[in-house]
Amino acid sequence: MTGIVLVNKPRGLSSNTTANIVKAVTKSKKAGHLGTLDVAGEGLLPVALDKATTLFDYYLSKDKIYRTTFEFGYTTDTLDLEGQVTDKNEVIVTQKEVLNTIPKLVGKYPQMPPAYSAKKINGQKAYDIARAGGTVELKPKEIEVYSIKLLQEIKQNVFEFEIHCSSGTYIRSICRDMASLLSTYGVMQCILRTKCGDFDLKDAFTLEDIKAGKFKIIQLEDLFSYQNIVFNDQETDKLLNGVWLNLKKENGLYKAYGRNQFLGVIELQSNTAKFKLRFI
């Protein structure tokens, strides 16, 4: 069962719970999601099974695309509909004002995470500290927003966007910062993740499909489009024992095979090969 299952996570379920459901259905020894979606969030959640869980760091840096709806004029302590209203005003935001504000939120900049987030402070999650009434002291983290597209104005002060951003970006924080630039408050009504790296929501399965056995596991070797290199038994043993091999090929990444199985991804530099990702 080693590989990745693309799940269309429903709203109201945590990412960990979703991964555990897939783990139970597939009878895998290990399972983990490749990028947290908030409980209130829905959409694409890649779940890695068994040896594929080693890919967490590899996929952690992949960019994401979301569809989201922001409402202006009020905000909550969580910056979404799950929290309590903390501030409001009577400012009416126009579509032209939103379009003029978008360029100011595109690019690389330090973003302050929401107080109610999974960020850890001295081993505790920020939202646990906030819910207990404690003071959450977070530090900004550099993120990159590649694009923000205004899809439609749903009604007065309610707008739908598509946001393409780096891993670690908080969409609720973009809502907060956009509202601030518009001299008002904002709250994220909903969020749907449509892409994670090369993975697309259109290829994902619902939990109902998965429980019914109607799903596909993407095999490890199918995750990479590099050229293949097949090693003989002696070369395979050397590679698996950490001995760098000398190969006369172009520098780059390759899929390595030996003893009739996929070994992982190797990196070749100056004719010397070593593992970049190892699955054996």
C-alpha cells in the first residue's frame, strides 16, 4: 500500500483524522498528510502511506492554489467563521478598491500567522494557547504570494478569490492584511485547496469513495518523471550501503532501480551518484 492517495477532504474534519481514515481503510502501517488543511478547510489533501511518508519534507515546500471567499466589514478572533466577532465597521468595499489592493499583497514578504493557528510556541500549538486565554507571541515568516485573482463579487463586501502561494502561507492572514489595506476588517468565509505541487483536486477521491474501495494509490515511482537508471546487484549493494557510484551521465536527478524494484531518486553530480530520496 506504499504510495499517495489524493483525498478531497470535507469541511469539519481535521487533516490528521482524514489521514487516519485512509490509513485504516488501506490497512497501512503508517500514514501522514502532506500539508495541513484547517478543520474548516476543504479540498485537496495528499495522504502518504507507509514508505511514502518519507516524502513529507519533499512536498512541504511545494506551492499551493486555493479558492477562498473573504467578507469585509467585520472580523473574528480566529479570522474565520469559527470564531467570535471582535471588530466591525460600516466601510463598503468596491471591486475597484479590491483590484487596486491586490498588487500590494503579491510577492515575497514577512507574514504574521493568525493567533489561532497550528504554529508551535514552546511545544504548544498557538490555537491551544489562545483558546486557554493565554498570550500568543508569534513571529512573522517570509512567504511568497505568486498571484491573487479576483474571481467574482458575490454580494456587497463579499468577494471570491483564487490565490497561488508558497507553502506556509496563511490565507486568513491575507484576508486580514487585505482588509487592513482597505481600512476595514475581514473574515475568511471558506477555503478550498485545488492544487498542491503537481497534484490537482480533480484527481482526488472523497472519503465515501475511499471507504467503498473506489480510489487509486499513486505509486512512488510514478511521482517522478526523471530518466531511469537500472543498476546491477553489485552496484545496488554499493548504493544502498552509502557508497557513491561513478557514472558517466549528465548531472541531474534520476530514478534508480535495482534488484527488480524502485530504489529511489538519485542525484548525479560530476559523475558521482548518491541518493536524494531513498525508499529501500
